[in-house]
Amino acid sequence: MIIVVSPEATPEDLDHIIARIEETGRQAHISAGTERTIIGVIGPDAPELQDMFETMPHVESVHRVTKPYKLVSRDFHPSDSVIDVGLGVAVGGRELAVMAGPCSIENEKHIVETAKAVKAAGANILRGGAFKPRSSPYAFRGLGEEALRYLAVASQETGMPVITELMSVRDIEAVCRHAHIIQIGARNMQNFMLLDEVGKVKKPVMLKRALSGQIEEWLLAAEYIMAQGNPHVILCERGIRTFETAYRNTFDINAIPLTRELSHLPVIADPSHGTGKWGLVKPVAMASVAAGADGLMIEVHPSPDHALSDGAQSLTYELFADMMRSVAGIAAAVERSLPGVKAAAAAR
Ligand code: PEP
Ligand code: MN
């Protein structure tokens, strides 16, 4: 249930409404907008509560939310959420966020050099995997904590915030120590214990859509994180599994405008995993920005044919810079910007 409070309400009036909500055994989540304050009533729905709250002073209107997710819903928070990820970078504002880097971190030189190259091309967040979810237990599964230290060096050398995947609660402290954004991978979208734990920390969390995750399941997974008190959630569409075998996954472009309609959370597009083929990354990145994505996650490798994971979908430095120039053109057409690309052009 959502309570819209009239603009004249004083902080005491607001406290009075909150106290009444808590008396019913429910929780109040406050969303203070520029014009109106909206209170989300979290707990079981009961029609009689609507009448009760409607008669309270300074309550403008009361709406029952029929969607199963509440905190992630745009009903509860009408304006777009902008997530401050640190080092001067935000996700969800007018400026697009571009997270780029290798699928997995292979050694210190590899991540530091890749970081410098993607930054020069206009990326503003560095990605790199330390704990890798691999289909085969015999494949390269990442360098673990050692890679987190290399990622921190790359962040210090370039000034870029970093994102890396957390696969297990066991590693949450180490990942929080080194990363600015915690990535929850597609395979863990419904690992509810892990979602609970990242909901208890203050770090931004990027939640990737599961291989077979429905939009509602994905938004409910985001609700798990927010329900524990962490409002800094970013969604990431990374393709779903369909009958099609011509590419690795089917990038679901519909998911971008739909999640932006249903939720206030920013949404990032990952055309690298969404296609699995480097040749498809640029056009799908451009389409994603045109469809309203708040940013991109792109795998980049100095020598994709030598990559220890996901080489087939990784862009070289040159291809990444070329993609960024094309994306900047689309961004301008949809009133978004990629300031790093202008800066990169000026530096040449
Ligand atoms: C990744 O980002 O390298 C990754 C493993 O992504 P996903 O969870 O989307 O497969
Ligand atoms: Mn990958």
C-alpha cells in the first residue's frame, strides 16, 4: 500500500502517520520527492487499512499496490533512482555508465592495462571477474582474492570505481573491501540467502537477470535486496535462454523499457553475454541505449583469442573505442551523454 502525503504535512504529521503504520505491525518506507512524500506500507495487504489511512489528516490518497514487489516499484518511487557508486560516478542519471573490462582478471598487468585502455575510450567503471561462475568445474574459475587486489591497483591507477561478482557469502567482506559495486551474477539471481546478505551492506549491487528469469522474478529478487535495507540496486539485462542456438543468449531488448516503466531502478545492458558474439556487441549496445538503458557492461580484452574466459564475445581495445563513438551518437539522440568519449576525443 502506498500513502501519498499532502505537501503541507509537517515532519510531526509524517511521524504520526508512520507511528500508525507501525502500530498495525507493518513497516513504513519513506520516499521524499521534491513535491510529495510517499510512504510505502510494507507488510500484508488489508483492504480495511486503506479506509483507515484515507481518513488520517494530511493523507492525500492511498493506493493498494497489486504488484508483488513494492520497494522496487515505480508506484512507490516515481522518479528515477540515481545510484552514487563512488569516485564521482553515478548510475541512472543523464550520463550513461559504461562498465568495461575483461571477463576475468588474469594478472595485475592485464587488468591495469585494460583499465587504462577502456578509460581512454570513455568507460567510467572498470569490470573484472575474480570469482567466476563456469559451467565446467575444469574451466578457469578466476584468481579469487588475488584478483581483487589487482582490481584495487587498477582502480587506484585510473581513479575508476570497480565492479566484480560475488558468488558466495563467504567472500562478501573481501569483495566489499575492494569493489565499489557488487555484481550478483545471472546464476545467483535467485540465491535468496546471498540477496539477503548484500541487502545488509551499504554498497551498490548490480543484479543480473537469470538465464530463465522472468521480469517479475527479477524484480522480486531486487526486492529481496531492498527489503533488507539496501536501496542501491542496479538491474542488468544480460540475455535469456531461448530455443535459438545461433548465439549464446537472446538479448531481451523489451526488458529495458519495461523495467524502466515498472521500476525506478537503473538498468544496464550487457550485450557481451546477451549475444556471446563480439560482432553483435556494438549494434546491440546501440539498440540498448536507444531503448533507454542507463548504461552498458562490455567485456574487453587486449587479445580476445587468448582470453581465459569469454574471448568470443570480448572486444579488442580498438573495437571498444569504435563502439563507444557509435554509442555516443545514439546517446545524444536520446538526450543522454557519454562525457568520457568527448574527453577521449579531445585528448587525441
Ligand atoms: C560475467 O559478467 O562475466 C558473468 C559471468 O555474467 P552472467 O552472470 O550474466 O553470466
Ligand atoms: Mn563473462
